[in-house]
Amino acid sequence: MTVSHLLEMPLLLLLLPIVAFLYASVGHGGASGYLALMSAFAFPITFMKPTALVLNILVSGLSFYFYYREKNFKWNLFYPFALSSIPFSFVGGYLTIDAFYYKIILATVLVFAVMRLLGFFGKEKSIIKDINLPMALGFGAIIGFLSGLLGIGGGIVLSPVLLLMGWATMRQTAAVSALFILVNSVSGLFGFVTQGGTLPESSLVLIGVVFIGGILGGYYGSTKFNSKALRYVLSAVIGIAIFKLYTTA
């Protein structure tokens, strides 16, 4: 996949920053969206994996910067999930199960999460509660296991948990998810490079395009969008992940 090949795909170059904008606005990196697009355009697997990881790091990093700058990041919301997710992500990465059944189960769970975010099961809690440390460690272990098993960043599962348990506001959730995804993606890229993998030079074109969407998404999500709008965007982002899970199962 050369630079000239990428420049001959104007639709892809248009869609990538849009995906980055949507994901960055809610503190996500967008790996599932990038992989879905690259798969639709018949990119080789050797190009897709490292490129998606780098784009994920870039966009989640930009999103975290803007949310952190607006003082939305809470360390006590981040460390329990990160602490337990790292070892369980390692375990999940070494296990193999039938991908079809697992993707269907995860997609179904996310459907209920979207319905809850959109208010189908009642209104969201207006009072933010203190985080329950044992529960957070447990959720972190589950999310880490899912991340390693399915190759996802984890934010797509972490965000609904924080919101539905009433532990964080929408913007706090975005800030914590962004750093969570950033850490997991850096770890994944480190593993890829350690095994001798390299980043295709032509992917720099996509990095430049996604950078624009990531900046705009992080800025507008952290400063301009209200909580209701962010919930709708997050629901749309999770919807993309659900579609990807069902269609690739």
C-alpha cells in the first residue's frame, strides 16, 4: 500500500477524520472505526494492525490532552481499572475461544448499554457517587480480559460502566477512557514492534488526516458539547462497534 494508492482513495481520506472526530469527542481512540474502514477498502492485514494502533494512540492522546486541560481527569477513577486491566489483558491475549460467540455476546451487551445511555431504561443518575474500589478492580479485570481477547482498546466497555454505575460525569468518563485507551494501545504497539513489526511509511498520510479530526473532536467534546450531546455521540460510537462486531463475527 503506497502513498499514491492512498491518495487515490478520497472517500477514505474524507471518512477517517470524521471517525476520528466522533471518537475523540468522547475520549476514544477509534481503532474499531479505522479497522472497519481499512477492511472495507481491502487493506492488507500487515498494514491495518500497526496503522490502527498508531492512529488510536494519536487520537486518544489528543482527546486526553483536551479533557485534561479542562480539568476533567480524575486519577482515582483511572488507576483501579488500569491496575487490574493490565495483567488480565495479558491473560486474555494468550487465551483463544470461538470468536463468533464472543463477539455476538459482547455486541449484545453493548446494545443494552446504548439503550441505557439513551434513556430506554429510565433516567441517568444525576448524583455522582464515590467509586467502589473492589467493584472497579473487578470491572477493570473484566475489561482488560476482553481487551486482550478481542483486541479492542477497552474504552468502548469502560465508558458505559463509569456512566451507568454513576461514578463519573460524561466529561470525566471521556478523560479517563482516553488515557485508558492510550496506555493499552502503547502496550499493544510495543508488543508489535518487539516481535519485529514496522509501521508502513505510507500510513503517515492517514496519520496526518486523522490528526485533524482528533484535534477538532477533542476540543469540541471537552469544551463545546453538552452532556446530552456527548451521550448521543457516545451511543453512535458504540453503535459503530456493535455493527463491526456483528458483521465480523
